[in-house]
Amino acid sequence: MKLVFEDLTERQVKKRETVSFFVEVSSVYLIEISARAKGEKQLGGSDDEDLKVEIDRQSFPILSGQSRYFDSPAAFSGGKLHGLSKSVFFFIPLTDGLHEIVLTADVSATLERIQVYQIDVREEPFFSSITAEDGDRRPWLTFVFLGVHSKAFSLSVNLQKRFLDSDDVKVVVDGSTKRNYRSILRKFWYFVASAKGGEQSANFDTNFVSGLHYVELWADRMPTLNKIIFWGLSSAHIEPKDATEIIKDKIRFKARKYVFDEEMMLRLAKKESQFNPKAVSPAEAKGIFQLTPITLEQIRNLEYQINDVFDVDQNIEGAMIYFRWLRGLYHDGPELLEKTLIAWNWGQKYISRTEPLNWLEIPDSVKAFVKEVLGK
């Protein structure tokens, strides 16, 4: 598996948070989200913490068809977790370009990490050496399949046998709990340490063909996942986006990074080059954002080196850095964006950093440029 994005900043999600990431190749991806949520008693009698996940506007309900997203295996329910950590792994096909993970909290929840991997389904991805935090009978690991087929999985766990309370693991596939016939008292816990401690393993058929599917592992006490391997993974052909749409997605992604208006930066790129990465003007301005030799020198002074001005990523990054620097020259006045765009198009030497704009002195072509980029 190839790591393509990670967010390891642990933080509280209070209401709604969007995490954006970019992938270069249309493929099957694995998205791991780990979080914890507290129960009502831990919060002094208030409502449980809950956290639901959406990926590219795709929600993950319970399989009965009801829209109870906070109760979904793909969600994080404080009433079940009681403050303990849970990880959800999403197998999902993604086109090349920009993608969004939207986290919506009821009360709040603690996000621990997000990691995105590109996977090769021919390699049978596996997960290993994961130990549950100590706690009673709660969701631990969930594997979500959306548009990805799977024939079976092999599961190996390690359980510790104790005098009073041993480790157990429950296996749930699409809402159906796999029963064991070794322990009458714990028949809904497939792996039971009180019957046999140490390593236990089993194979499970899934035959996921299409749609949404879940594989859940529940933990009692502190079992360890030795290894889980998913066999026979496949997905339908994923059609890549065309080159212009990829460029637009890259501009949106960088605009979010620098907290710029996405649509404004798209209009700026369209006005400059019609999204043509090889565009060259009579004044030797080059690339998507038509960076001039003077602009490139300023970008170097801002400690970003563009080695190939026609490279899409370098041109966009450099343009964002330069735009941020220009905007900083004019502080936060009422004409901040207007001054920034005039300086971009006409030259900063014509614009006062402190005085209001005198529109009578500004050429009509520059006025039209500003109006178009601002979408007015």
C-alpha cells in the first residue's frame, strides 16, 4: 500500500469539519479514520458523543436502509465506545483529483488520524498487529467496502485468558454475527479466550459483489489482531478525469490550503491561460497562472523554487505563494482583493498600500480583469 495523504493532528470535532486530499491516479484506495467518542456517563449526563463520516458526499447508513448514520458501523458512537478508540477502514474507488472527507459530530468527538493509501487489489491487502484498548464489549475495527468486491477474508487474533475476564472477539458481516459452537455462554463471540487462549484463526466467505458492505470486529478486553487478509478484491473500471478537470482540482486543493476563494482562483487561472499549462504570452509569462520572470524571482525570494514553470504543481504552488505575498502588502482594507488583483495584473508600483484606489487612473483593461476574476 502506498501512503498518499495523512492527517495526524489529534483534535476535537465540534460540529462539522471537512478534510480535503488529492490523488494522482484513478484506483482503489484505503481510507483509515481513527477516532474516539465518550458516552453519556463520562460526560456527566449529557448526550453521547457521536461522529459520522461522509466521503465525496457518500454517506454510510446501517444496512436496513434507514438513515441512522450515527449508528452505522462506519460511525463512531460514544454510547458503544465509552471513550475508547475505534478505527474504520474504507475500501473505495476514487478518480484522480480532489476528494473530501466530511466529519459531522453530535456533541463532539476526538479525531485521532486520517490516512489514505493507494492499493493494488492484486496484492491482497492485510492489516496486522493491532491491539484493542482495554474495555468491555464494544466496536473495535470496521472494514467498509463501497464499490469494491471481496470474496473472503482470513482472520487471526491473539487472546489472553484470565481468571475472571478474558479476551473475546466478535465478527459481524453485513449485520450478521458469526456464531461459534465452542462456548454456549458466549456463542455470539466467535473467538473466546476462556475456551482457548493464545492464537485463533478462521476463514470467512463474503462474496461482496456490489453496493455497500461491512465487516466488523468487536473487542472484549484487549485482544490483538495478528492479521486480517481480504481475498479476491476487485472493482469496476475507474474512468480518469480529463487534464483540465485535474488542473481545476489542483487549484481548488491549493486554494483551500492557502485559505483563498476557490472559485476566484479558478477564474484567475482561466483568465490567465484557459488552464493551459504550456501557455506563453508575448511578455514571456508562462504556465497556468502566467508567471513572469519578475514574478518567478519574487517567488524565489519567498523561498519557493520553481524548477519548471510549465510543471502544473509548481506553477500553481508558486502562484498561490505569490498571491498570498501580494495580498499581504495591502493588509485587510475594504479594497484588499481589488488591490491585490490590480497589482497582479498591472503591477504593484501603481497601487498605494495605504490610500484608497483611484479608479479613474486605472486602465479599462485592468478594471475588466478585476471584475471578471471577482465574478462581478
